[in-house]
Amino acid sequence: MQVESSIQIASRVMNIFMKMKRSPPPFRDSIAGTLLFCYALAAHAIAAEAWLPSVVEIPAGAFIAGSDSEERELAYRLDEAAYGGPVTREQHWYEAELPRRQVQTTAYAITMTPITNRQYAAFIATTQHRPPAVDRASWASYALNHPYQSTRRFAWKARRPPAGREEHPVVLVSLADALAYTAWLSRRTGQVWRLPTELEWEKAARGEDGRYFPWGNEFDPARLNSHDAGPYDTTAVGRYGAGASPYGLLDGAGQVYQWTASAAGPGRAIVKGGSWDDSGCGVCRPAARHSRPTGIRHILIGFRLVREK
């Protein structure tokens, strides 16, 4: 059965109401109030949809997690073709990946896309939490390749997201920022939201069969936002529908790295997914593992959430 969105329902109710205005008064007046009440409810639901993340359902059961030497070799070759040399191979980027094996999970729901600026803005508007931004000194302390000026297009001003980027994934958020949003969303909805574990994230992004990418084993730059064929910037979430996972998860490869609840040593956490800045995208595979200091506010890192069943 097809379920209509709140926008579709509101539009349909208003169309009926406009037709009723041409009806005889007794009939018109008897239902006008009811229709307007329905329209108000639908309009309220539309407003809710702007801040409430959509989810996809992940069933309980086994999936193939991790990688083997064959998959890692493919990743190194992709990177070598993109970068013109064995940079990632020499730095052993993929040697810390978990071994390929079958893992069991319980059922859960996970946000279809990374959390957007619009969704995060509802949290900022109703709390005193600091908006996404980074100062020059902090950025310099990270010792990253990107100049400070590259952060400006992502930074919020007057507690509002950059114009035109409302549907882009929120970035410049630390792990603590993501956890604060999670706690706020749990309070507001009465449901339990949290960051996914590394393995929960991986299952949602690759499905059960151990495929190398969300869509299969062949890398296709048209299916994700990476530096291979993307705009070298974030895009609106969900734009790369052909890159969906078997469960319908979007932006599981490229776009932005995403915080997980899995630690990677003192003061560090695993991030997954790759980003718009990556080429070749061996690192965009769901099995790839990358870690960052939990306090970093990076232009390449956002997050998505699990909703417990």
C-alpha cells in the first residue's frame, strides 16, 4: 500500500476544501470546519517532517562484515589509479580493517541519510548548544591539509545554517555535539536514538552479502559524492539514489564521514563512509575503518543515528 506524505495529504485536503466553497451552504458549512482541522493537522505534520529524520529498517540476523585481502587489494588499486601512486598502500590504510566474517545483529532502524543542517537547526533553535563552527586556532591545531578558509562555507552564522545548504549534511560537529543532538531528539520524540556502532553502520550500508560498496562490487563514481566525479563539496542528502544500499540507506559511500559509537583508542572514535574529498574511494567502502579524535570539528565529518526498536 502506498502511504501519502503529509504534504500530499495537506494538498489534497485543501483542494477538497476549495471545491466545497462552491457547494450549497448547508453541505459546505457542515464539513468546512472538519476539513480545515484536517488541513491544520497535516500542516503540523509537515513542520514535524522538517526536523524528524526518516529511517530505514534493518532486520535482525547475520551479515558479512569486514574485508579480506582480495577486497583490500581492490581498494589499493582504486586509490593508485586515482592518486597516481601507492600512497594509501604505503601508509597501510586498510590493514586495520576487521576480518571478513559473519556477524549477527538485532533489528534496528537507522536514518536514511546523514543528519542535515535543517534537522540539526531545530536542535540549535531550542537549546543553548553551540552551532557548527570552528575557530582558526582550533583548525590549525588539527594539522589538516585543508586551509582554514575552506571551513567558511560550512560554518553557521547567527545560529543558522549557511543559506542554500539546509539539506546538506551537517558538519563541523564533534562526537559530543552529535551525542547532544541524539539526547535532544530522544527527549523530543520519546524514542531512543543513539549513534550506530561500527558494525550496525556497516550492515546498513552494505547489506547481508558482503558486497564491497553499497550497490555491489564494482566502483562507480556516478553513484556517490566523491572527488572522482562530484562537485568537491557536500550536496543535498539523498541525491545519489543509485548508490542506495540493499536496505535503502543513502549516502553510505562518499558525501561525509560519519561518527559511530565505536571507540578507536583513547579519545578517538571510528568514522565510516568516506567523503566528497576522497578519490578512488577505497576508503568509501563500508568495510573501511578510519578514526578521528572525538573533539575534532571537521568539514568532512557528520553523523547519522540509530533508532532502537
